[in-house]
Amino acid sequence: MVVYTQEHVYRHPWDRVTAAAWRKFTDPASRTALSHVADVHTLHRRVDPEAGRLQAARSITVRSPPLPFILRRLLPAAASSPSGAALCHCVETSLVDAPRRAMDVVVRNVSLRGLIEVEERSTYRPHPERPEEWTQFRQETTIRCRPLSALAAVAEKVETRCAERFLQNSAKGREVVERICRYLEAEAAGAASSAI
């Protein structure tokens, strides 16, 4: 099993960063950077206006990195793919608590679980040193290769390779959120100047 944690400080306020995170997959300019994301659908959304909370679930389909030969043999769809990749379906659950300025996101794969289990937990909070200006993002990812657990060396190699790809994709996601934050900042500045 591989577990890793990443942290990032967005030099933007919490409300802007969380708005950008919601737009990450639907922003047309993000398609190139997030080319591994094949499809996103909202499964349900519930708003509690009195508590200021939003609960949502989305289905996210991603293209896996090219799988090692041994896993391609176990997965017919990857074996028939020229790149050795497979589509993986995930469910993302989010909880946004506006009064507390907290957003928690959990993503788990629902397909390929017989081969590999991935869980990604992310939090967005106001930065403790500059809570009105910056946002602290923390992400913890766990990757476990199930059928190869008896072959520890092979499982470790597969898990490490997957972790490397997740780290690359996570960096791309942060870049997209940063870009959308800059756009939202410019949009807000333009709206403010036109109101004067």
C-alpha cells in the first residue's frame, strides 16, 4: 500500500478557491490539462440553506495510465486498448460548510476495485496565518493493489507507478484551480470597477 500527502497554499481566499475547485472539470480551458478526465456527472446535490451546507456526489470517469502487462492480462478492456489503459469510474462526495469555511472532498474508485483501490481525501480551509487571504489545501491519497498483495514486490511497483501518475494529475488539477482563481479575481475586479 502507498500513502502520500500533499499540501498547497493558494494565495486566494477560501470562497474563491472553492468556487474554482467546483469549476475545475467543467471549465472548457481545462480540457487539455485534465485530458485524463473523460466524463463528469452530478449524481445528487442537496443544499441546506439554514445551515449553509452543500452535500454533493459526482461520477467521474478517468483514463488510467498504461497498466503493467500483468494487470492488462487481468483486465480485458486494457488488454484490448492500444495504450494499455482502461477507463476507471470514480465517485466524488463533497461537503461544503460555508459558515465554518470548510470543504471536504473524498474520491474513491468504484470500478477496477478488484485490481486496485484508490481513495483521495482533500480539504480546503482558510490558511491559519492569513485566513482572509489564503487557502490551505491538503490531500491524502491511499493506493492499494489488491490481487498482487501476495507478490509484494510487484504490488509495490504497481502502487508506486500509480502514485507517480496521481501526483502528476494532482499538480495539473492545482494549476487549473490557480488559473480559475486568477480569472475569478479579474472578473470580480472588473465588476467592482464597472460599479463605480
